[in-house]
Amino acid sequence: MTESQCSVPGCGNVRTSRLSTPQKFHVFPSNPVLCREWLEAIENSRFDPKVTTVLMTRIHGLRVCSDHFRHQDYIGGQRNYYAALKRGAVPSLFPWTEPESETVPTTSLSQQQVTVSWL
Ligand SMILES: [Zn+2]
């Protein structure tokens, strides 16, 4: 498998090769507590966060793309391909949430563009 898709419902970002997509794809954390937080956050109905032991095997290979992390979730405070997630970071930006937690000032126009790109 050289291809992987973001597991957030409604996202649809697919990693086709290492450098052809602007998003970074994060594998689920090995820490079961944090892993469960990710699962609860992404609200993917395919996975039940309560059944952690089953999940630990089923989620192998699943990824969440960098569109769902805030800049401040990354070491150095910048979201880019080479940035690493801070320990304990949980995805929090989704198609169904408002992008209000971003620290970058947004105009109504740029907010509109963000919404469109998510759809
Ligand atoms: Zn995604």
C-alpha cells in the first residue's frame, strides 16, 4: 500500500506519494489513551472509541492529515510538511467545526475559502 487516505469523515485528502501532497499524514499515536482521544475527536463512525483493544489492531495504518491540527499543535508553532506534532496533540479542526481556534487572523473572505476547500 503506497496510498493512504485521511480517516476524518468528509475530508478526503489522500496521500499518493510522499511529496505530491501539501498535507502531512499522521499515523495514530501508539499511546492508547491518546489514540482514543484522536478517535473521539475525528468522530469516524467506523470506529468505536470505547472498544480500545479492538481498535488498536483495526486502526493500524490509519492516518489523519495535517489539515485537522492547529499551528500550535506543532513543534515550532508552524504547520508544514516537515513539522512534528507536539506530544499529546489531538486533531481539532474538522469540516464540522468553525476555524475560530486558529491564531492566524482571518477575514471573512479567507474563512470562506477555508470552508470551500473542506467541502
Ligand atoms: Zn484530513
